[in-house]
Amino acid sequence: MNAAIIEIIAGVLTGVLTISGTILANIIQSNRRDELQDERLKHIEQMVLEKIDNLREKVEKHNQVIERTYKLESKVENLEKRG
């Protein structure tokens, strides 16, 4: 009878330790996954910001061309009126 109780206690302890180990492993894996996701998101954010900066530069250049075009058109109109 004592042997049966010892075997039951050993089985319960084994089950508890197995479950505890599994839960701990899942927590650690989850933390690693979160860290990797954070790194990926930071990298994506940096890429998006760089692309936004590039687009901003292109828009500024475009706007400068448009402004110069309007000035040129105005000068051409003035020359046509004189001519």
C-alpha cells in the first residue's frame, strides 16, 4: 500500500513538473516571439519613414518645378503683351 501511495505521489509530482515546465517554456517562447516582432516592427517603421522622406523630397522638387513654370508663364505673357 505504501508503494502505491509513493507511485501516485511520484506520478502527480511528475505531472505537475511537466505542466510547469511546459508553461514556462511557452512563456519564454512567447517573450522571444514578442521581441522578434518588436524588432521587425521597428525595422518596418524605419523603412516607412525613409520612404516618406524620399517622397517628401520628390514632392518638394515637383512643387519647385511647378512654381518656376508659373513664373515662366507669367513672364511669357508679359513678353507677348509687349510684343
